[in-house]
Amino acid sequence: MEPMLIEVYRGMLKAHPDNCSVDRILEDPELRGEFLGLVRADGAPQSEFEILHGLTNLRKRNKLPRRDD
């Protein structure tokens, strides 16, 4: 699931270059809903908790792209 989360996050950075971050996705219901929708569209059967927990873990391990990448 990690590669899918990274790709969806990369797409979110491109779609929202000025206001997207892991914290914003976790805190903003609209961004969170968009992120979860994109992940689930790719066929992820995990719960919302598992998806967001996976995203948080990727951030903690510095595995996510940065805005300028």
C-alpha cells in the first residue's frame, strides 16, 4: 500500500501546490476526503484509520515527496 499512498500524495501536491501537506490532509475534511477517495479508487480495501496511519508513518520515515520535488 505504501507505493500507492506515495503516488496519491504526489498527485495531491500537484493538484494543491499551495496548501497540501500531511497535516492539512489529516485536519481538513475536504482534503482528507479527496485523499481517501483517490486511495480507494486505486482499490485499497483498508479502513480510513489504516490509510491515514500509513500516510503518517510515511511522513515520519521521510518517505514522502516534498512540494519542490
